[in-house]
Amino acid sequence: MPIENLARSDTVSTAPETPVTELAATMDAENVGSVVITDDETPVGIVTDRDLTVRVLGAEIDPAGQTAEDVMTDDLCTAEPDAGFYEAATLMADHGIRRLPICEGDTLVGIITADDMTELLADEHQHLGDIIRGQRPEY
């Protein structure tokens, strides 16, 4: 199954010069754990709630002077919309990431998270359980 069928198209993104305080407020308002940093529509980085915790609070840096560009992960791993579930999972495992932006060429079109993939697997397990329950003899 291509991940474009699983990915969220309502990706939260912002510019590199966005203050980290605004990033945190956006994550709270949008109920997300990451913001993709874009230059126009091209992703150039990602900031996660963990990045804010470790790179700002943990480093005891004053957040007032920090921007997304200061704390973002800029060696961004992305996938094309037609990538399969297994390919996306492998990319995430190989790069140690939980969020994978989806791009058509250089344009951000969505994001898929480890939570999204886990939810899909749980649904598939439920379907398998229904099949097994429907075919087993009664006790």
C-alpha cells in the first residue's frame, strides 16, 4: 500500500525564521509533535517536541532568541508518495526517526508518523482476529 494513502496531507509547517516559542505554541494548538520547516514549499528541516526539550530547555538556552533554524534537524529524510509501507518503515528505522515527511519532488505533500503506522498495523491485526474468530470452532 502506498504511503500516500496513509500519510496526513494537513502537515504543519513553517519558515526557518519562526521563533521556537511560536513553534511550541503551534504544536500545542495543532496537537502535533513536530513542525516541518520549509523554504517556500520545500522542506529543509523538522523540529520535534523532543528537539525543543533537549536543544533548548535541556541546554538551558533562552528560547526568546532561538528560531526553528537554530534547533531543527536539517539532514531531513523524506519519502515519495508512492513509497510502500515497508519502505517507509525501513527508512524510519534506518534513520532512527518517528516522523517521515512525504514529498513530490521538492514539494511537501504530507507526513507519516510511527504512530500512524502502528495504528494501521493494529487495524490489520483486528481484521485478522475477526477472520480467525469467524473460522474457528466454538468451544
